[in-house]
Amino acid sequence: MIIEIIKSSISILDALELYSSIDVGSINTRKKRFNICCPFHNDRNPSFTIYTDTNRFRCWSGCNEGKTGDVIDLVALSLNTSKSNAIKILRNKLSKKHLGDEFLTELKQKMKKNKLLADIHYNFEQEVKEAIDTLSRLDRLISKKLTQIKTIEHLNKFGDLYHLKPTINYWLDSLLENDVSIVFYTLKDAKTFLERLNYK
Ligand SMILES: [Zn+2]
């Protein structure tokens, strides 16, 4: 728990200010992510990204294999000490407020909510994946059927498939869109259609 408290109550920027040679006051820190010169290697072009949304950092050059991590890793690297020592140092930095019951309850609720959101996101992704699989299979099946149309009787029987194919292809395209709302409504339409068709 102490690790979660540290990660959620001490910012990367505060740690940089306190434990590294970086002068945080001279940086525009309002953006979600921005680059500064890496404090861990001789960096001429700013290649050290600070992620204020996730409270993490990453060096994209110079530091072997790209050093990346959280506020604890940052302090361990800055002070050239172990992770457990960095945790001890940061623990001492925490105020009484951060170790109080009220803060802990709030933190636990926040973590629960984040877990819930991650679960919802995962389930949605799974549903999208399944829909893409099912529609792709259906698309292949329709293509096969269409090549088998040789007579007028066949055409009467399977002709409707000609109209279905573009719709399925449109859904397949839309399910791969970046826009979540497009994916969401496409999934809804596709699922309704597949349920009516009873095709799995
Ligand atoms: Zn570096």
C-alpha cells in the first residue's frame, strides 16, 4: 500500500525538483506530456519525456534500453540508490495527511474505480474482437456462396447476399476506427444483426 500512496501523492515533477539537477521552475509543466533534457545522461536534445497524466518518465536516447519508470524509479536513479531505499526516502516525505485514514479510503476508492474502468474497457475490446471475427467469417462464407450462384434459382435463393456484403464490410471497417463512439454504435448494430441471424 505504501508504494501506491507514494505513486499517487508524489509527482514526478516534485521528485525531479527535490532529487535531481533539473530546474523544474523553468519548464512549462502544464501539458500532459513534455520533453526535457535527460538528467541521467549528457543530453543535448531534450529526449526525456515526462508523463504528468500517468506520473511516469522515459528517456528515448542515451540511457541504455531507454530508462523508464515511476516516481520511485526516478528517485532511485537520481540518488543512485536501490528502489527500497528510494521508497524509504519518499515515505519520509509523505505528510500526515497522506498516511491518514481519510486519504487511504479515498485512494482505495480511486483504485477500485480505475480497476472497474479497466475491466469495462477490456470487456468492450473483447466484444469488438469477437464481432470482427464473426463478421469476417460470415463475409468469407457469403463470398463463397456468391461464387456458387450458377442458376436463376440460386440467384433467387441467395441474391440478397449481394446487399449484405457491403454492409458487413462497412461494419468491419467501422469496428477498426479510432473513434470510440463509431465503434460503439457499429458494435450495437452488428450484434443486433448477428443475433437476429442467430449466427455465431
Ligand atoms: Zn537519458
